Amino acid sequence: MRGRRWPDGVAVVYNSRRPPPDLNHPADDPRLTVEMRAVVAGARRRAVRDGDRQVDTAHLLHSLLERDPAARAACDAGTGRIDRVLGYLVQRSIGYGMRWSGSVENSGALPLVTAVTPGWSPAATAAMRAAMATARRDGRDRAGGTDLLDALAADPRCRAMQVLRAAGIEPGPRGFAEGRQRAAGPGDLGAPRTPGDDSRYRGDGPVAS
């Protein structure tokens, strides 16, 4: 095991026998499905477009729900609340996400942040590593969208889960992929703004992390 500390002060450790994923060049990583490579690339583009210093788990969730129908279906599982989730995510830069601006997402829920990639939050990096680990445990060479979805669910304090809970979506006891999530009462984000509506969010939204 080797370790280092990135400039933002986050201590990381990684296994030298298994190279860490290069999340800034996902097209070159054979451990990701084609769909997942598109998800990672899309999350990076969204972070740049939003002017965010790091890709976080909310960027990953947004890109995942837009690009992976299987993950979107597993997340919704009949609750009918995915449109609400996407409404929050689309308006991140003018709504709840403003409180996250300039801060590092590090929920601390996972025991060890491994191989943090520059430009990625510790929580987002850990979620990607966990998705790959799930695929390996299941005997698959490549991690897919539902692997990432369950990795996000395993970190209840990450930004992605804050958004899902605010929209009233909770994972089942063993994550999202098993299709046992339940519809909970909506959180405190308030209704997403409709086109042309310049009013502010009625709720406070997810807490910063």
C-alpha cells in the first residue's frame, strides 16, 4: 500500500498492485462499461460547465440518470420521482447547489478514500472505486451504472443521496440495484422551478458536505 496527500489536504491510500482509475480519461479504462465511460465523461463536463472546482457525487448522479436507462429505472422503481430529482440537479447552479460552491465533498462515510483523482471529490472517487470493487466481487470485468448507484447509496451523507432523499427516494436495505427502494416523504428542497419562474426555492435543500 502506498499513500499521498493531494493539495486540498485529503489523505489517500491505494493498492500499488491495482492501478487507480484515471477518472479524467475514462475512455482508456477497460474496467468501465461503455455506458459508464460516458457517465464519467459527462459528469466532468457538467462540473466544468457549472464552474465547480471538483466533480462530486451529485454530478455523477446527474450524468448517470441522464445516460443509463437501467440505472434510472433501478433508482425510480415505480416511485415516479426521477423527474423531480432531475429538476433539482438541472438547477443546481441557481438553487441548493450554491451552498456547495467552493467546498470539498468529503462525507467521511466510507472508511478509506482511495486514489483520489485531481479534480474529483473524495466521495466521488470513493464511489467509483466502490463500483469497480462490486463488479470484481460479482465476477465481472467492468463496472456498470447500477454498481455506481449502489456505491452512492452506501454513502448516505454524500451529495447525491442528499438530493435523492430531498426528492423522496430512499434505497432499500441492500441498495438500489435490487429494486427495493421505497418512496419516502419529499425532503426540504421544495418544488423545482418551472421554466420562466424566477422565484427562489421554497426549501433549504440538502445540507452542505
